[in-house]
Amino acid sequence: MKLFSHVKNWYIRYERSISSISLVLGFIWNALFLKRVDLFFENFWVVVHLVVIGGCIILINRLEHTRMEAGKTEERSKFHFWLVTILQFTFGGLLSTFLVFYFRSTDLLVTWPFLLILCSAFIANERLKKHYDTLVFQILVFYLALFSFTIFFVPVLVNQIGTGVFLLSGAASLVLIWLFLMVLRKIARIRFNESKGRLVLFLGIMFIGINVLYFSNLIPPIPLSLKDAGVYYSISKNNQGQYVVTGEPKDWRDYFSLAPTISLAGNQPLYVYTAIFSPTDFRVDIIHQWQYYDETARKWVTESTVPLVAIGGRDNGYRTYSLKNTVVPGKWRVNIKTAQGQTLGRLRFNVATIDTPIQMITENKG
């Protein structure tokens, strides 16, 4: 008991530093070692976290139910502190996993609202430990994790994406949280009955909110992800199956620019190359939407929409491209989207015409 007390006191003393370090290291570990959302280990990793979280919530509320039932007002069980601590760390690890997966699946400037929700929950996880005593808070964060998981796990199971699959994902998340709440009601009846009205209200708001984000095309099209993309002067395929692209040399400033400048001579066409990852056995319709910014009307105008297909299973993504023959000087962007309108990525660039020969470099896309 003395050892237990010493460990607890030491942890409380350095809790903020431990939490901050584990937050950063956990995110780095996930970014380095979690590769594909359709692999067994990645999904097993998520499921283990969900099981641990569910177990901690049940044990915490069972202890509270027993204390309330006995009418006790003294200090909580010594296990309560460690259960809440484990719950906090596990939520942090799970949310960092989702951040890695969802960040890889979209353009941050397009689907930032949903990513902001995950990022806020991830960062706030360190500072909101006291709120993990509250059943409503526990369940809301747990449901956010469940829904975030079903959004990409159900498409992996059925080998397709789309509105119907998203609705199925939402239904699966509701079934899972309902089953969990039924278990919770049996083992922690007093706490559950105190909170059930607020639970139904806030879970409903969260469910509707995530659906609004989806139908506004603000949720990343996970499990798809854009592995590579670029604007080039020519694209061909060699005998080894590699795509050979010719483009303009980049200087260091181009790597920090949201819209690098592409030089054109005459009526030279431009090509947009993309490599899109999707799970094995997927066949996904995508589009390249070429848009030009009309300075007079101050709006983006769609010049052409090119339908393409991405076939799943290749680690580096399925390679495809589109071209535009007439590209006038000015601001351009090419949106890489699913057939449902979700944005995988967006290439922004400025086009400038020059009279001198363009310096070009050639590289192979494996």
C-alpha cells in the first residue's frame, strides 16, 4: 500500500509533463507505424483501445454506483484514480490514431471542421481529466471514437464507399453505443438514470452534427488517401510500368508555397498526376476537376471535369492522370474528388507564360 501511495503521489506531481510527453510520442509513433486502414494490425490496435475504454467506463461507473447505493460520501476507491488515468491515456492514443488516418485522407484546407473536432478532442484530452468523472463526457468522447472508427471500418468490410455505406456506418455506431449503454444501465443503474436524458440529447446532437459534416463534404473520404500528386508538362508510361513525368525544376520556395508558379510556352498542355490509395478489392470512381479563378467575377469557374477510376490494393496508390490542352495564365486549382464530391486533395498553382525555353526535369513515378 505504501508503494501504491508513493507511485500515485509521484505521478500526480509530474502528471502534466508525463501527459504532454506521451501525447507527442504517441502521435509520432502512430504516424510512423500505422500505415493502412485496411490492415489487421491497425484495426486491431483501434479495437483494443475501444475495449479498454469501454472497460474503464464500466468499472468507473460500477464503483460510483456501489458508493452511491451504499450512501457513502467518503473518498472514492483507490482504483478510481488509476481507472480515470488509464481512460485518459487510452482516449489520447485512440484520438491520435484517428488524426493520423484522417489527415492522410484529405486536404486540410477543405475538410478542416471535422479534423478540428478530432484535433481539439486530442489536445483537450490532456487538460480535461477531471471531466472523465462525468458519465455524459465519457460517453460522448467514446461515441465520437466509435463513429470515427465505423466511418472507415465499414467501407473496408464492404469494399466500397458512398452515401449508403456512410449511413450504414452511422447505424453501426448507434447500435454499438446502444448495446454499450444497455450494459452500463445494468451495472450502474443510479448514475445511468441520472444522466440518460442528457445522454440522449447530446448523442443525438453529435450524430446529427457528423451527418451534416458528411453531407456537406467536410469529412475526409477515408479509407481513401492521396499518396502523390503533381502538375507536369508530359506524362508517359515506360516498359517497366513506371510513369515518366516531365516538370519544371523546383527551388526551395516552391516547397513552402501553397500555389507555385508553372511556366508555359505557347499552347503547351498541362497534366495532373495522382496516386490514390484505396484498400484491396476497391474500385472507386474519382474526378479531376480543373478550375480557373475568374478575377472579374471573383469566383472559381470549372473548366473541365475528368472522370477516372482508382483500383485498390497498391501501397503507393493507383496512378492515373488528366490533361488540359488550353491553360490560360492566372490562378488554377485541380480538385481530386470522389464521385460523391468528397475532396481527397487539391492542387493549387499559378500559370505564367514565358517566351524563353522552359528548363525541364524528368523523373519516374514507381
